[in-house]
Amino acid sequence: MLQAMFGAFRRLLPGGATPVLERREIVRVECKVPVVCIFPAGGEMNGTVIDMGMRGVRLETKQKLKKGNTVRLLRPDGGPVECLIVWTRPKRFSDDFLAGLQFIDSAENLRASWIKGTLKKLGFTPGRIKEKRKHIRVPSELRAALVSTAGDELCEGTLVNLGIGGALVALPVEVPSNVKVSVRIDPVAHLKGLELPCAIRSCRKNPRSQKFEHGLRFEDQDNDTVKQYLNVLMKSV
């Protein structure tokens, strides 16, 4: 089911061959799934899975987890999943913490766990991937800029990630959300540069990079050139 799910997403893009396993790992499903964290030494803690992928999850908790430790994630609708804590950090603008967890359980246990059923409940079955594609983002380091309606570049920065319905762009300054803009992305591979009208939906300052990360929503939510960009970016990761 999991392989069919990501194969269906891949076929939305031009040249729809199924990506290799390493490329599937970058595809994440945004969600909000409550779980119970069970620790090897005893004790438990509530948490929330905020995105899921082929190899693991991103978890939000009230207390910081320890990198390198293991934890089992439990839900009432399936068996637990054993995970390795790969990274942890404070959540921006919050007292909570985030952690990246990698599945280390056997394939048999994963099939019997709550993962498969949860993905189905999220609508991520092969027949409904198209409805959920706006949640899938592919990382990038391409140059990007916000452009005024007159075609002038307001600010130059970096494309952090790209999805069919929008993008995240890091800029050295904050651009007000009421400014009408387009995003201009540098050419990649055989493709010409991409320029799309968009709305600024959010802006947060990254404490590490000190850049302002602007969440953009494209006016065209089903652009063929964006699909071609995604296809190229997935091959390059």
C-alpha cells in the first residue's frame, strides 16, 4: 500500500516513473495525529505526529526527547512502532519541542502497526493522492525572488521547498503580506525560469539562518511547469 501510494503521487508528475527509495524519503504527509510515546526505561508521554513519510515521522512534544534514544509510538488503532530519535530542537515561537524519528521496526511490525491505517484515514490511498498533493513539498536550494506586479525584484533569496500549490522562500527581509507579488525561481535542468503570481500566507524568522521564511500560495494550484520542476528536483535529491 505504501509503495502504491507514493507511486501514485509520482505519476502526477511528467515522466512518471516511480522514484527510488531514497527519493521517496523526502515526501512528507502533513497531519496532526496524537500518539503515546513509550520509553525503554519505562514511562510514557503524549505527543503529536505532525508529518509522516516512508521512513519516519516528525513529532511534537511538551518535553525534549534525547537524540540517539529509541521510543515506541502507540495508538489505539494498531500496534506500536519502534523509532530512533534522529534529531531534536525547540519549536519556533513555542514552548514545545520537535523531533525527527526514523522507523527501525521490522517490516512485519510496520505492516501490523497504526501507520497504514492512519495513512488511509488521511486520504493517502493511491486513488486519492491527487486530492492531497498540495501537502507534499520537495526541498530545494534554488535562487528565488519576490517580484512586484511591475516586474521589479523586491528581494532575492532561496527556495526552501516547493509544492504543487505553493512554496517556502527564505529572504533577508520581511515582505508584508498585503503586497501583491509573484515568485520568480531560477531555471533548472532543461526548464526555463518559473514565475507565478502568489499570496504571502505566512512569514517567520528562522533563528538559525536569521532569514525570513515566507509561505507562499500560488494563484494557479495545478500548474504544469511546477509539476515539471518537482520532477527535476526529486531526481536531484
